[in-house]
Amino acid sequence: MAGLDGKVCIITGATSGIGWRTAEVFVAAGARVVVAGRREAEGRASADQLGAACSFLRTAVTDEAQVRALVDFTAARHGRVDCLFNNAGGPAPPGGIATGMFGKVAGLSAETAERTVELAKAALAGMQPVPRAGLADDIAQAAVFLASDHSTFVNGHDLVVDGGLIGGQRWSQQQERLRAMRSAFLTQQG
């Protein structure tokens, strides 16, 4: 896969889940990536696993000075920043993306929560119009597009990756409900 050859990208919240998968995909697409997160051991292990194209800086995005240091570190190491994927600390996606975040919200430790992804996949599979759970890879691939030169004419766009949730119910289900309502009206009329 190509598309990010030579680009320099920062990914926050990259010690697990969507951020980690996005870092993997960005490196595979040719980017040099600085991953950031609060969990230092996981961050360093992630960077080591991704090789020379990846480095880690412990960063809490709630601390403006740490975010500034992250950008400065990246610019000093690579000469510039082409892309910043703000994955940490944001709102949850509206569609069901199967990650350990559901376990964390339920009060599980980060390590235990990461083992709940398959359970989340099964639970989310039927909850949105596209009949499967969203995956971290779905977000990562969308991020690659937005970071690539393929999106140079895209500006000010909110790319929704939610399995069709924002678009409403499946057409067939909607039509079934309309037929039932029409039938109920006709029964009451006649």
C-alpha cells in the first residue's frame, strides 16, 4: 500500500485501538510516524514494533505544553509535520467501532479492556445499518485517505465513518415499517 510516501504524521492516542491500527496503516503506506499516548511502555513497544519509520513520545493531550512539545519533537526529528491525527481525547465515534474503549468505559483496566474487542464486535454487529461492527481499520483507512494526496481538494469535510448510523435505518426495514403502518391505517379505516 502506498499513498503517504515521505509524509510526516503525528497520531495521538496511539498505544491501542484506533490510534495503534492507524499507526500501522500509515507506516505501511510509507509515512514516518510519531505516535503519542500516556502509556509509555505500550507506546515504546508500539514504536519498536513498527520499526525505524516510527517513534514515540509520551504525551497527555490534556496538557497544552506536552502537545506543543510533541509537535516540536516531530518537527525537529523530521523537519516538518504533514498530518496530525487527533485520535486521543475526542468524542466517541457515532458508529459502533469495536475497540477496547467499550471495556474502559465499563471500568476495566486498559489491559483487560483490550481483550474485549471480539465481544464488542459481536455485540455491535446488528446495531447499525451496515450489518457488522466497525473496525479500527475502517477509521485508519479513512485517515490514510485524508492524509494522502488523493484528498488534496477535500477541505472542511466531516467524514463520517459510522456504518450508516447517521443515515438512519436500513431501507428494507423502513419500507417494512411503512407497509405495516399503511396496513394498520387501512384496517382501522375499513
